[in-house]
Amino acid sequence: EHEQYDKDEL
Amino acid sequence: MNLFRLAGDMTHLVSVVVLLLKIHTIKSCAGVSLKTQELYALVFAARYLDLFVHFVSLYNTVMKLVFLASSFSIVWYMRKHKIVRRTYDREHDTFRHHFIVLPCLVLALLINERFTFREVMWAFSIYLEAVAILPQLVLLQRTRNIDNLTGQYVFFLGAYRVLYILNWIYRYFTEPHFVHWISWIAGIVQTVLYADFFYYYIISWKNNVKLELPA
């Protein structure tokens, strides 16, 4: 499951 | 984290500090658009919904809290503080900002990375941030005397945008899986909006004269 953990920017 | 990203976050932080400094110490918000500040508060509220669900890093959490707290406190100062609010340039800050919120929401419902509440809110925040500076730019153009702090505030905000683009280019080559077209395209649109301001800012800085935008 590809979760949105890759949104590490502000 | 790469150097562009860190420098981008820092210039973003500096822009907020400059603005708070002006409001807090000089007790003036002359030349600052409340409409833009309200849009930014909405941008951060929508984007940082993941704050308590996804932990990225301590840095990430702290920065999110700082941006949330600073944007809401700026809005509070401009609306409620009895001295600061009197300096607000209400007559010139006339951009109809409510009318750009809805199109951004519709766009987010249509174009998102995933049709979930949080992903739609994330896309919404990205689209809204891209245009949130417009009321401020309009106000600057209508203001005869742009004070240094207001000019610096917008300059640092613009610098943050440019650095984020460099950060994406860097990430594109070093982390091939990291592709967020929505933020990249919206980010480029946002940066282009500053181009005009940057041009006049640099000219005024080079010639050592007060910044004034052509009507």
C-alpha cells in the first residue's frame, strides 16, 4: 500500500 | 534533505520572522495584505492535516507548527490587535480573495494524487498557495511607499519559491521515485507570479533607491 509518507516537504 | 530545500525552508522562515518582527516591534502592518495572510493560514491548515498522523521528522513537525502558529498569529494581529489593526491598509487591500478559494477546491477535487480527504486537501493547499500571494502583489502595486520590511518579506518568500524549484530539480535526479507533478507545476506557476516583483526589487536594490512598483 502506497501511503503518503513521501510528502516530506513543507 | 538537500541544501536547496534547507535554504528554501530557511528563507521561508526568515520571511515570516521579518513580517512578525515588523508587526510585533513596530506595531504596524502597513503594506501587508490581510487577504494573503488569511489565505496562507488556510493553506497551512489544509496541508498540515497530516501533522498528527504521519511523523516525518522532528524538523518537519517543528516547522509545520511554526508555520501554522505564525500564520494564524499574523492574522490575529491584523484583525484583533488594537494598535496593529489600525495600520492595516484596508482601502487598498481589495482583492476578492474568497473567489480564488473555490476554484482551487474544485481543481483539487478534479486533479489530485488520490481521491481521499487528506490528498484532496493537500492538492487544494498546493493550488491555493500558488495564488495566495496575488492580493499582496496587488497591494504592493497600489502602495506608494513600500517600506523595506514589506519588500524584504516578499523578496524572501519569492526566494523560498525559487529554491524549492532547484530542490525539485535536484531531487528529480537523485531520487527518481520522488515525483509530485502537482506541487512542481503549481510551484512553477507561483514562482512566475513573483518574476515581475523580483525584477523591480533587484533594480531598486542595485540603484539603491526605494522600491516602487509601476502602476
